[in-house]
Amino acid sequence: MKVEFGIGVAGVLIGLVLMGTGQRMCRTTCWIDNVFKMLLPAAYESWAGGLPILLMGVGIIGHALYKHSRKSR
């Protein structure tokens, strides 16, 4: 659980840094950045680069916690 949790936290931190700086995951535009750019309001388009990895990190953390809670039953 510790390794999965650490990977998830790292993903969340990387996503937050990308969102804070307005950078993108890809050097040039890629489809995932474009999809999130279309989904977000115009004021938050700079978050499109970090949001996918942030959500992935949250998902990994959620999975690790869920898996740990099922083992402890």
C-alpha cells in the first residue's frame, strides 16, 4: 500500500505543479490536453495540462485506500 500511495501522492504533486505553472503534459499539444481544455471554462484552461495526472494520482490513492480497507476486514 505504501508504494501505491506514494505513487499517487507523487502524481497529485506533479499535477498541482503543472496546473500552477500552466505547463502541459506534452511538449506540443496532445489529445488529452485538448480534451481537458475543451471541458474546462476559459478561466481555467491553464489547468488542462496538470488535471489529467492529478486525477490519475487521486485515483491511485483511492484504489490503494480501498484495497487496504478490503484487506483489513
